[in-house]
Amino acid sequence: MQGVTQGLDPWAVSVVIVNYRTAGLTLAAALSVLGEDEVREVVIVDNASGDSSHVQLANALSNERVRILASPTNVGFGQGMNLGVSTTSTPIVLLLNSDAEIVGGSIGPMVAELEADPRLALVAPRILESDRVTLQRDTFGDFPKITTLLFPKSRRVELTTDASSPEWVSGVAMLLRREAFDRIGGFDSSFMMYVEDIDLCRRIREDGWGIKRCLSASVVHTGGASEISIANRDRWLHESMITYFRRAGEADWKLALLDRIHPLGQRIRRWKDRLKLVLERL
């Protein structure tokens, strides 16, 4: 990946957003960061949307600090982020979902966390629901284990992990020290969608860096904005979980067991969701 330009403000931030048919939301995400003092540029990667996203964004964001890159193919979230980061030169990058908006004044406190601890690679904000009050669930936690996937149980992640320095944080918003991101090679291109953020955190920690949540910073996350069918979502999630555990060094027999049982659990969950919907309509 491209190196950091010498002489640049050591705490300057580039923001990277990957767009896939969410031009309106991507515009809101970009506007939410352009007013932040620390932001030097915003890079939007259009992941071969096949619609008018590129034109809409170019017309709406006629700002010298905004660049829009058109990927010829949909390379997935992680690879899209890698592409965007590779064109930046600031020491810090903020990776932001297209369906998320930074709450004003949130980037500064996160940058200050990186400045205070040279071994800290990643700082994440609190992630709020669209009501701007409720904390979104399952946005940080302990690294997943095959046993918990095979035998799931009801739990609140917030009560089972260190809320200030969890093992992983969600890719909805990640403020990253560029040096650390480059050292581990960015996101693993094997992941099309889902779990790539957990895998990134795993490799960051294995490389000796720290991860922290900044509770004085927040983003509002709409969630589920991209057009993805339930079948595709479940398939990509299953494939990503297999890839994650393979990268983490799990035994082949455990992967084979997961490959058989996890899809069944997904189908059972879908049946339960459908039954719940039917009962609610009665």
C-alpha cells in the first residue's frame, strides 16, 4: 500500500467510504465528516453499482477534498476499502460505512486516543441506532469460537467482554493508524462480505497492536441499506465464517463440522423469523 507522505500533519485523517447502490446514504455519510477539522480528504469507492451512484455523488460533492473512485467490478467491502486507502497519504484513515454518519465532534477524541498511545492501532466510536440514543448490539466483542456458533445461546455482548478494549470492533466505523493497517496488509481479500472486520482485528492484535472504543465519540448506523437478499446474506456469512476460522488456524475436522451444521442453524433461524412474522399478523 502507498506510504504516508512526509511532512504531512501527523494527525491528519482521510475518510474512506465504499458505496454500492446507496448514493443518498453515502452522500449523508460524506457530509457528516467534511465538517470535522481533522479530515483532509474523503475518498468514495463506487463498487460497480451499475446505477447512477457515481454521477449523483460527483454532482452533489463538488468539493476539492472529495475524490470518487469507480471500481470496474464489485470487489466486496474489504477490498473496496483497501482500494480507497491505497490512494490516500495521511497517517490516519477513518473507514466509514455508507449507511453511517459521524456525530459532530467525534473524530477529534478518537484521534486523541491514537496520539496518547503509540501502540494503539484502531479506535472505534459508539455505534447508535437511527434514534441516535440506543446503542446498537453486537458491534464489539470477544473473537468468535466455533463452539458458540455450533451451540448458540442468548447473550448480550456488552456484558461478556471488555467494553473499553474488546477483542474486535465493528467495521461500521474504524479510525486506524495507517502504519498498522499497512503492516498487516489491510483487509483480507478472501472475504466478500461479513466478518472481514473481525478478521482485521484478529490480525491487528496478533501483530502486537491495541484496539479501543472511544465512548465520547459516536456514529449513527442505519444498517442493512444495501440490496442483499436473505439467501445471499446467509451464504456470504457462512462462507466468511469458514474463511475466518480457517485463517485463525482451526482444525479441518472442526471446519467440516461447522460447514454442515451452521447452514442448518441459519435455516432454523429463518423459519423462526417467518413464524414470528406470521404470528404478529394474526
